[in-house]
Amino acid sequence: MDGLCCGPGYASPSKAIQAPREKLLYTIAIYTGTGIQKPDYLATIDLDPDSKNYSKVIHRLEMPGIGDELHHMGWNACSSCHSDEKMSRKYLLVPGVRSNNIYVVDTATNPLSPSIYKIIDGSEIKSKTNLSGPHTVHCLGSEIIISFLGDARGEAPGGYLHLNKDFEIQVVGKTLWETFLLVMTFGINHAIML
């Protein structure tokens, strides 16, 4: 195996370094705290040095509401499922730490102009899991775990939301990840990440 042939990501950090350079970058742009009342957006930046648009924002995907405060996004599939050729890195999960919404963005259909595939509503997350403030997205092979800063009232500690491959909430109440923690003071503790 050459480390570049199977599922998404790479077999090792050294294989990632040897890989071809990325041609696109997705990053968030937020208006929270600026006084500007516009939706945050996901910016697509051209990273191809041979392109006339090199280093420019070539697309802005605005979120449907104002005040999300987009935060640490992550892929539906990563190097943790490198050996699974059925998996592919095609959805970017973008949490709104203030709105509690999680936007699932399709980057595969049109990588230059991604679109919202699904919205996991923050009120649904609060009612089913007693969590708020989605913080960081982690790929777990075919499933996803997202750390949250607080409970539904915004009080620490938070916890972890578990989504299946179809982006459906899987765990209600304490997750497997939280049961291993003896003391969880803040919702950003990642002491048990594998």
C-alpha cells in the first residue's frame, strides 16, 4: 500500500507531507462582535499557484441566519478511516457556537462552490441532548463526535454529541466519551480522544 490509495486522508503524517498540494481552502468568516448584521460565511479560497485566482476568495457560502459565530469545523471522514475505501471526505461540518446549529456543507458536488446539504437545528440538539455551544468536530471513522461547551442553559461542563454517517443524533444523555471522564470542568476537555 502506498498510503495514497484507499479511503480519505493518509496512512501517516509522512504520507500526508508527500501528497500533492491542496488546491482549495475552506475557512470561516464571522461577523460576531463587529456590529455588522450579516450572516457568517464559509469562504472558498483558490490555492492553486497556477490559477489567475490564486489566493483569492472565489466563493462565499452565507449561512441562513445572523449570529451563528461559526467555529472549529471538521470533515465527515478523515485519516482515521483511511483504510475504508467506501468513505470519502465530502462533507464539512460547521458548528455555530452561538446558534447551536451545525451546518453540513457539501464540498464534493461542486468544490469551488459548496452548498448546505443539511442543518442540524440547535434547538433539536438542546432538547435531545441537553447540550449547547458546539465547539470542535472530530471524525470517528464512519461517525462523528462534536464537543460542546455547555449544557442547554449554557452552564459548564458541556459534553459530546454523537452523529451517525447520515448526520442523525445518536446518543441522548451522557455519551460513552463522557462516562470515561472523572472530572469534566469545561466542555472543551478532550482527555479521551483516541
